Amino acid sequence: MKNGPKPETGKKIVIVSSVFIAFLITIAFVNEIQFDSLSTISKCTIHSPSSQNSLPPAMKSSENDIRILIGILTRADNHERRHFLRLIYGTQTVTGAKIDVKFVFCNLTKEDQKILLALEIMLHNDIIIMNCKENMDNGKTYTYFSSLPDMLNNGSGSINPPYHYVIKADDDTYFRLPKLVETLIPLSREDLYYGYVVPCPSMDPFVHYMSGMGYLVSWDIVEWIKDSDIPKRHMTGPEDKVFGDWLREGRRAKNRYNAKWSMYDYPEPATRCTHELWPDTVAVHRLKTREKWVRTLEFFNVTRDLKHSKMYHIH
């Protein structure tokens, strides 16, 4: 029979084991304290007000930005044109302004529209469907402007006015948003009427009216259109001329800005309203074909900010 371990050896093993276990407990305790400390520091860093105050001043507020709504009057079935215009306006970079582009048309009349338009709204949220029968010169423009105050004034907590300026635009007009904002900065934000004076030879915005390619008014005029009886009595006729008649009869828009020749019709075919493409352009009208759009976009080099990538080769 083998002899068992000596008593002294057993005592040494017990003592060494006890010391080792105590050492492990101490390390675990220290680590727990360090982890809790790091967690607390991390939480303080995320929620500390001082860290928020370190943001650059430009990121804190945009209260001085010009707020513009561009309503493009179109038709429900013009899906392809809307998707194209989303590219046109979604790739423009603007500073000093907040610009919303919406597509505006009257009540839906087909079953497929209800599905397709619902999908567009879910994805883009840039469509206004008004309570009217689709038309061009029989009240659609009035419905657009007069509907906006009730749509956009959402109570005391909302921004007032929701927009400084509202634009009615055609879907064959290309607005260069940075240039538009540049021209608006020095202008009044009240009682303003802005656009391309027609008839084409005219240069006096107080005698005639602004072309339907795209004209702008300040928010106070939008509210006046909603409340005044003058537009209600006169809705039929060329919508841009009728709009000018409202302002003349109501003695509104004492501030007027003629954007000619920064706004003009596409050069071809040549008319008294056309102009060669040039750098100071605010808007080009009558882009009726893809070829005209492409030539216009090429002239203004709209893809200059395209970044190089191994995923595509565009020369």
C-alpha cells in the first residue's frame, strides 16, 4: 500500500489555492469598477450639453434660410416626367434656402392611379392631390394657391409662414435653384410677384403679367388668394394672365421683379421669347423633348460633381 501525502504538503496546497482564488476575486472586482466607470463616462459624453454646444454655428439654426415651395402643375399619369424631375431637382445643392418640390394635380379618375400614386407618395411624399377636375385654364391654379394655407398651417406650433415664397411651375421648365435663391436674397418677402414678364417684348412687370412657365409670390399673397372674392369671380382663361388680373384688381404685389432674361424659352424654335442658353440662367422653359433637356443639362454641366468610381465608367 502507498503512503498518503504528508500533512505539511496538504497545508501548503490549501494556502496556495486560497491565495490564488483571492487574487482572481480581486482582479474581477477591479475590472468591474473600471467597466462601470467607463460606462458612466461614455454616457456623460453622449448626453452632455457641453458637447452639443460645440457644434459649428451653421449647424445650430437655419432660421434665416429662405423657405420656398415649388408646385409643379402636372397630371396624374405623368409618372415618367415626375421621376425625371426628381433627378433634376434632387441633385441640385442649395445653400441659404430650404426648397420643397411638390407635384400638383387634381382628383384621381382611374383605378390604377390609386395604387401607383399611393406607392409614389409612400416613397417620395412629394405629391399634392387637390379636390378638382383636371384642367389647365379653368381654376386649377386657383385651387393650388387657395388650398395651401389650410394644408400647411398646422396650428400654433408650426412655422409661420410655412414658406416665404410659393412658385407655380410647369413640368417643362427647368429651374436652377442656386441662381433662383441668389436673385431672391435681396428681394422683399412680402407682397412680391416674380417671374418672366409677358407678352415677350414687355419689360414692365406692372403693366402686364408673369409667364406661366413659373412665377413666384410671397406667402401673404397666397393667403390673400384664399380669402379674397376677386379670384373666385374670375377663374376661366389663360391661367397666368388671369393670375395677373387678380393682382391688378386687388392692388396687390407692389413689389415686382422681372427675371427676364434670366428666365426664357429654349432657343429652338426661335421666337421673341427665346434666348440662347447662358450662365446666369434662372429658368428655361419649353423643354418638350428629352433631347432639349439633355442639351440644356449638358450646357450647365450638371454632372460635374460626379465622383470617380470603379463601379461605373462615364466619359
